[in-house]
Amino acid sequence: MRVVGLDLGSRRVGVAVSDAGGTLASPHTVIVRSGDDGRDRLAIRAVVDEYEAERVVVGLPLSLDGTDGPAARAARAEAEALGAVLPVPVELWDERLTTVSADRDLMALRMKADARRRVVDKVAAAVMLQSWLDARG
């Protein structure tokens, strides 16, 4: 089962895609927010359609204590809005510290700050999606 993972941000959306078997997540792209939520959702739908994904997993940025803060509430609202325009189920998955983890991994590769900024969102999406895939066993 191919799955698309999303790391939602206010400026960018990191996108990851799994392999057809639903085993391995890979960074795919970064969608720069256009300021038009409808246009951004259509860009996400284009990825879902292109890869014939069967599910979309949206990262849920819970607080460290597991509660919903403003970012988690925004992610829940966006996941619900995506569910209305996507032809596949949309679910949420805990993404705590995925961006921090992705940034550390990129720093370990000695990537410069500018290069990291261009890819960290899609790498964070892949970290989150891999976590979801692993939990499904």
C-alpha cells in the first residue's frame, strides 16, 4: 500500500512517499505555501494522484506532554479539510521531534544550513511516515 506522509508547516509542507509495499518512506518534495489553502490542498492531491496513494498520514505536532497545542489543533483542522478533498483516508500520527531528528541527521551529514532548510521538511515527513509504517508492522 503506497502512503503519502505530510509534515505541515505554516510556510512549507514536507511530503514523503512510501514504496508500493508500504515498507520504506522516502522524502519526496516540499510544497511552499501559496497563501491559498485550496491551491495548497490541490498540490497535495496532485501528489496523492500521481503516486496512486491509498492513504495520507498527517503529522500531529503534539506537545512534549502529549497534549494538543495550537500547532496540533491547526494540524487536526488541516487534516479534516484535506479529508474533504482527497479521495483516500487521511489520518493523524504523532510527529513529536521529527523535525529536530531530521535536522540532526542532516547536520551529521555535514549539510550547510541553507541546504538543510531546503530539505528538512521532506526529511521530517519521511521520519514521521516511517514511524507510522513501522508501527503498522
